[in-house]
Amino acid sequence: MNDQPTTKWIGQPLDRVDGPAKVTGAATYSADYRGDQQAAIGFIVEATIGSGKVSQIETAEAEAADGVHLVMTHQNAPEQAPFGDNADAGRFGMSHAVLQNDEVRYYGAPVAFIVADTLEQARHAAGLIKVTYQADDSVFDAFEHEDDAFAPDSLDGAEEADVDKGDFDAVFAESAETLDATFHTAAQHAAAMEPHATVAEWDGDKLTVHIAVQILSSARKAFANTLKIDPANVRIVTPFVGGGFGSKLGVHSEGVLAALAARKLQRPVRIAQTRRHVFSNGPHRTNHRQRIRLGASADGKLLSVAHETLGAMSRDYPFAEAAASPTMASYAAEAMKIRHRVVAANIPHVDSMRAPGEAIGTLTYESAIDELAVQCGIDPLEFRLQNEPEQEPASGKEFSTRTLARCLREGAELFGWEKGPVKPGALREGPLLIGRGLAAAIRPNMMQPADAAAELDRDGRLTVELDMTDIGTGTYTILTQIAAETLGLDPNAIAVRLGDTDYPKTCGSGGSFGAGSTGTAVSKACALIRDTIIERAARLDSDWAGVNSGDLRIENGNAVVAGRSLALGAILDAIGGDSFKGKGQVEPGKAHEDLAQYSYGGVFAEVSVNADTGEIRVRRLSGAFDAGRILNEKTARSQLMGGMIFGLGAALMEESLMDMRFGSFMNRDLAEYHIAVNRDVPRLEVKMLDTFDQNSNPLGSKGIGELGICGTGPAIANAVYAATGYRTRKFPIHLEDLLDHLPAL
């Protein structure tokens, strides 16, 4: 049913085709763009209250400073549609008005924008602005305002905020073994290597924006809706993105400010947010409280599951994260209760961060599952395997494929998992307590609409165009491989062009749906060219009739198949054309509606905990993953390894700390917002099952970019328990959390 086809290029560890451009500095990121006219430089002046109004702003001194061309405030900013207008375009496409009025929506919101000849001049002038505020009562802490919580209208990662299956209360009450645990997960920032950056320039009524963004079509809508102009007059250009992790799915303050200032000055304006600005004028994952209740029979059969979450939603910005998403798909249970609740808060935008829902949901749920397994006296691996579902637990849908158990088994073999009940503290190396843990990884597999165009010239060189983005994942490379496979071309004869709204519209990068969606569109465009060549060749030479188009190769400007060869130029001359053209289009089909589609993994960790200091070190991380057909073995492995490192950071380090008096993040740079560095990361072992899911897309691939995060954090947490006997209820785990639970000195 899902047999893997034989291929030449797809799946091979082809080096990144854009690699030379990146290592030589030829790759143009947004802030690198240089047009015909020198751009002025912008700098954001941030609000210092959580909500309220600007009652007075003094700008004269800043306006008189050397090199300053513009001090833009709500008093002189060009007209915009009110923030949130055109809500039917979604949160990425609605109006993102900035400096529209005197309102302050969150701490760090722009209250002025300085444009000068140099960054130093703009930054200096920003310090000369004097602002007086009228502060309002604000909500910063969702947990303190739980009485105001409500069910969000939509969720990222789930269809419904509430799910009820069976009678949870009754089944839970009758369960022989029960667990009731409340977890807290921290706020986090994506902290991509490239900060949010924009160069905006106008040519009459037409706006061109070079911006670090993941989805170009949504950005075009956002600028058009904000500035009240025709979308046809907006061009978004993003050939390279230096990491996004969800933080660049949409347009943020710097993009709109650059466009407004460029319109006023009639010259290009460039802004690259400082790292500190990104922590308030870029999105973040909010902190969550998650209560999980589990009930099981004495022999470890899971009977009842409840997962209730509470987090903040930025006021007037409709986003909520489905932390219980993995709970609804992982293990069989006859009764299930799911609740997602949010509190509207005066905080910077809460939005998608890599693996929204699953990253923090597996962190807590897989920790709770492990705890229940230990409580039942059952090996954690066996507990998971014996509760494997036949259908998706929450919906009852059939699975497209279900390989979670295989991932766990093969991951255990790779790691060398020793079966048996966990015995905390049993392994020790001098002062180091050694623990091993595991967790399941699961992430929904999605497909989105995408178009692509391809053109093959008479010399056998192919050009592929689509507005897809490469955010460092290897999109240029895998699309080259897909085109090469479909047309029988050498990859060196292919030029893939991305990141321009002048190209066919796609879904962009995000949600792990980009490769399968856009790859299918490219494959279809190239298949149309291939079939046209075969059809036209048969008209010129009857020996070509009935040949298998899948055997076609393009070599040295010739179409070659089964010992036959015909010059592409001869075919084009016969039909009166200069090139072969094909367009491909894809939309999610019925299989994505009717079947539960997921990528899977099994992650295993070994940690050491210093019995004297509580210092935690991850010594090994192994994982077996199923993301369908692997499009490039090298880039896929890189994505999984990067995800595992991301998960390690979430488990032990990453935490955005907010001062709840003011709604301001305190650790707004990479000196204080801790991410995993080389010394924190052990040798990573990755095994890819390389299956084929025909229900996912014609390529058989599934989402992989976020899968490695899911499961890594809880595997580490469960290993910490095995080392110390302490179950954490908050993430990240810090050494001070363990000090009271270590052996006496």
C-alpha cells in the first residue's frame, strides 16, 4: 500500500545547492539588500508601560539631532487601517497598524520611530525622546486572572478547544491507579540567528518590501490591509531567511514602520531589530499551566485522560496554543477530557513557536505518562506499547499510518534500553547520578495549497519559480532534487528561485507543511513538462509512442528514453516554442480530512546529575523517527538534530522571565536568555525509518522540521527522575530545583 518507489535523486544526501552562496556572503538576507538609492536607518523607541496612553511626547531635541531625517509618532504617521481590521484575512494578514493612535497595547510597543543616516545617530536620537504616559490597569499574569479565562475561538494545533469522550469523572474515580499532576511550562522566544529585519522602498504607489518573513502571501495581505493599498501594488522579496521557528510567520512592527517611514521620506528605509527589540516586538510562546489527570487499571491499561491548560492570549491578537494536541493522539483511553483556556493579557504578541502545542504538550504529557508507568510498576517502554491505539483516541479517525510503536522499539534498540521498572538512583559514577529516560514524539502532518512554475529551455536547463521561503531548512536543495527526479535532470542544470511574490503563490514555511506541499507542486509542474516532451516527441517519431514517461532523462539538451534520443530544440522548433513550461498546483485532499495524519518518533536520553551541586548534563540523546519518505537524508537529519537540541534547551534552559509588575520581559538578550550551546549538546544519534505515506502527498513525505523537539524534553525529564527520584513539575529544570532532593552530603 505504501511501498517506497525507487529513486535516483530524492532521498540522497545532496549538499545544499545554496551552500556556496551562504559561505561566500553572496546570499542576500533582508537587511543585506542594497538598492539604487541608499537607505536611511530606523530605530524603535519602545513604550515603558504595559498598557495605557501616550499623554505627551517631546520630539524636538531628537528631530534636531545630527543625521536625523524623521521622528515618526502617532501624531505624524501616515494613515493606516485600525489594528486588527480585515480579521477575515487571519492574524497574519489583518492590519498590523503601528503608531496609529496614542494607545499603548503592551510594554515595548513602538511609541516613536527614528530614521537617520546611521544606526548610531538613530539610536542616539531615540534616547532624546521624552514620553509621558497615562497608565491603565493591566493584565500580565494569566494565572492571577483565571476567573477571566475563556475558550479560544481557534487553536494552533487542534480543531476544538474542548473535547469530551466518555465519562471521564466516573472512569477516573474507578481507576485502580491515578495521577493528578499540575505542570508549569515557561515563556520562550524563538531567538533566531537573524533578527527581524526589513528594507522598504516605494516607487510611486508600488511598495517593495525586503523582509525576513516565512509566508510571503500573508505578508503581502498584511501590508495591503494595513496601508489600505491594492495587494497588487505590494511586492515581498525574501530569498533567504536566517531562521524563523514560527517567529517570522507574519509581519511585525519593524516591517510596518519601515514602510510608513519610507512613504513619508520617499526613500528606502532599513531596520534590523536589535536583539532586545525582538523580545518585545517579535512574538513569543507564553507560559502555561497544565493539569493532567490519568487513570489506569492495576495492570497498566490507560483508562482515563484529562488535560486542562491555561495560558495568556495577547489582547486583540487571536492566537492560542493547543498544548493538549499530543494528548488527543498518543494513547488509547476510553474516557478523555480536554480543556484549553486563555486569558486576554496586555503582553507582547503570543504566537507560534516551533512545534506549537506539541513542544510543550509532550513535555508534560509524556512526563505524566512516565510517572504513571512507574506507579504501576511497569517498564515505561512497555507501558507505552501496551496502550497503543487502533484509531485516533480523541476523534476515532483511522490513522493514515501508525508507526509510533515501531519508532519506540527501534529507538530502544538504537539506545540500548534496558527493560524493567525504573529504579531511581541505582546508577552512579562517583559524584554523578546517572539516569535514562524515554518519551514518544508525535506531530500532526499537514498539507497546504501551493503553486509552482517550471520552464525547460532548449539547452536542457530548468528554472523553477515559487514564492516559497528557505528558512535554513534546505528548501532550495530538496526542490532541486524533486525537479531532477521528475525530469531525469542533473541537479546542476536546475535553478530554483524562491522568496518573491512575483512567483506563484505557496503556503510558505511553517507547520512542517512546506516541503510536502511545495515539493508536490514542483513535481507536478515538472511532470507536465515531461509528459509534453513525450507527447510531442511521439508526433515527430512514432518510435516514441507508448514509452514510459517516468524513464525520461534530459541529457546535453536531448530527451533520452529507452535508447531513443531527440533534441529538445527539434521538438520546440516543431511546436513553435522557445521552451517547455509547466505549472503545478496542489491542495489538501480528502485523505487529510478523513484520516488522522502524524509524524512519529521515539526519543531516549541519558543524563548525569551531580549529587553535590545538582548540575544536569545530557550525555546521550537518541531518536528513531518516521517522517515518511525522506527527501534529502542530510538535511532531514539536520532538521531532526536541530529539533532535538531545541528540545534540550526547552527542558533545561530556555525561559523568558516577565516582571509581572510591568509586563516587561527582563532577560532580553542571549546573555540572559539561555539557549543550548556546543558544550550542552552530546553526541546525537538519529535513525530515520524512511517510510512512504501515499495519503500524505504524492511524494510520500511527512513533516519533519518540528518532530525532533517533540519527545526530547520529556525524555530528559524522565531521565532526571531516574537519576534522582525527583519528578519535576516545572520547566525548564534548573539545578536549584533538585538541591533539596539529592542525597545528603
